[in-house]
Amino acid sequence: MYFRPIFNNFTYVRSFVFLLGLILVTPIFFSGLYNILVFALFVVAFYIILALKEFVLVKRIWWHYSLVISLLYLATFVASFKVNPDNFFSITALLALSSFVVMSEFTKVSLEINNPKSLLISGVFAFLIFQGFWVASILPLGVIGSANLVALGIFMFMDLATNFYTHKLNWRFIWQRIVLFSALAAVLFSSVKWRL
């Protein structure tokens, strides 16, 4: 379905492959009603990719932005379930590599940044995901709390990068995002059950 019609196939192929990988891995971790909800999110993500590919959507940059955040949130969630001391480095490195691939697609296609800058931004993003996942796994937040904390960092970085390259970034916007990040982090820390 993705490859028909044969038009613009390789523009969003990284997001498509990333989504396929998540779909293949997810049944290992979830079951029952929760599995149905996760697969419903996968279906929505797939149709967003199709709509982006076939130029159906208006304001495509924000749809692509939402798609990347959704995919990375789901990946972080699955990684939080799977990670343990034995495979921590391999899971975190795979998550960072995946985020690099998806972010490089976003910067190249939606933000229209040339290749060296795109790779630099994607590399910084992947490094921050690696560090954020490491910090979140150390904190006694539990699986959902850890995934939400990393997702919050992903959202903030992508929001700042997107607004910087669309020329909407100013000091007022930065302070608003700092306050928003602090408030959401406070809500997150107060809502989780701390475990040791």
C-alpha cells in the first residue's frame, strides 16, 4: 500500500521502515486491550505517512513533526519495557540510531536543511536521546514515567529546532518552553509512583 502509486516512495521510507520495526517488536511486550490501543496508534501513524507521501495534508511540516514525536514516543516506551542491565547499552544505542535516522529524514524533508547540517542536528538529537534515556533509566520512575520523561525531552528539542529553522524562535518563546518543560516535568514527577 505504501508503494502504490509509485510516487515519492523514498521521501518517507525511513519513517515507514521505523514503523514496521516497531510493529514487529511490539507484540512481544504487550497483550490484550493495551495491544489493540498501541496498534491503533500504529495505524494512525501509517496513514499519516501515506498522507504526507501523497501530498494530501496541508501544513505538512507539523504533521511530519507529530509523526516523528509519536514514533519516537512509542519506540521509547517499548525500549523502557525491554531494557535491563544486561542489554542496556544495545537497546539505548538502537534507540539513538533509530532517532538519528528519523530525525535526519525530518530535517531534510520538512525543514529543508542541507546534508551536513541535517546530519549534525540529527547526531546531536540522537546523543541527547541516548543521554536522556540513560538518565530516565537511573531515576526510579518506572517504565511509563521513564518513557514520558524522554518523550518530554524529545518534544522540547524538536519544538526548539523546528521553530529555529522556521524563523519563529525568540527569547519569549524559549522562556515559554522552559516554563512548560518545568511544569510538565513537575507534573510527571509528582504523578509517578517512585520505586527503588
